[in-house]
Amino acid sequence: DVPYVRILDYKTGNKTFSYAELESGLQLQLPLYLAACAGLGRPAGMFYLHIDDPIAEEGDGLLEEKRFRLRGVVLGELDALRAMDGESQGFSAFLPVRFTKEGASGTAQGALLTEEEMAFLCGRAKEIAAGVVERILEGESAPRPAQLGLWKACDWCPYRAICRFEPDRGDVYRLVPAVGAKEFFAQCGERGEEAHEV
């Protein structure tokens, strides 16, 4: 039996997995780590785990359970899901899935992936990272902060005062288009469903 591999990234903020951020190069860490670990076993999931003050008030069990549920994407094979959560019935205490008599379903759009989708996701992250490296090697160094909805990369950047990106003087944010799981994985079909090695 080949073991399953998953990646957990502990965050103090409320981070969730975003296909739009992955496609724009803002969220490559999890899939690149999973791709790097693929030789250790079958990629089975990549998650953010919110860590905060772990003190719970009596009677807050369900609230606490939801607060510490993993956020991300998981291989939708029942064996992999049960290897990570062998006890839950209905909504998983740990994973973004709901167990049913027929198997499992994702609790968020794009949370439950096939092996091919997991491979495509990791392969796409590697392509995007390679493109970034290529642009750096070609000498591209101008600041290109992103904007996703109301969120702007500069809002929390400690280097705002020195990077010379000035929207008040005509500099324009790199707008991140909304991309969901359906649009993201449509690329797989557009590329002739080419296989990506994880």
C-alpha cells in the first residue's frame, strides 16, 4: 500500500484555499509543498489550519469543532478520507467533507478532487512558479501588487514606504479575476487533458 501525503499550513489568520489566488500566483505554497512531497506517497490533500487561542468555553463544542476544521482541498477517494477521519458521520470534524451512505461530498465548491484534478492543480502551481522565476531572471523587478475584490496587497505590506508603487501617481494594481474550481479545472480540458506529473 502506498501511503497518503497531506500538507498542513498553520495560520493565525482566517486563510482559505482560493483557486483565484492560486491562478494569479498568490497562493502557491501548499500545492508546491504537496508536489515536493509526492515521492513520499499519494497526494491526498492540502489544508490551512487556523490556530488561535485554543481555550473553549463550556458548551462551545460545535463552534470549536468548526473553528479548527481544515480548510483546503482533499482527494475525494473514500479510503483517503477515512484515513484522515475514520470516525465522523455526516459532516467531518476535521475535513471539508460530509460523509454520506454513498461516500462523501465536499462542503465547499472544489473541495473534493479527483486524482487527476489534484495532479493538475499541483502541476499548474509549478508552471506558475516557473513563470515567476523566468520573469525574475529576465530582470523584471517592478512592483506588481495584486488586488482581489477589496483586498489589496499593499494594505498590510511593511515595505509600502520604500517599494515606490504609488496608486495616487498612476500606478495600477494587478487585478485578480474571480476564478472558481469549475473555471480552474476547465483549463485541464482546454489543454487536451494533458497529464501533469505531480
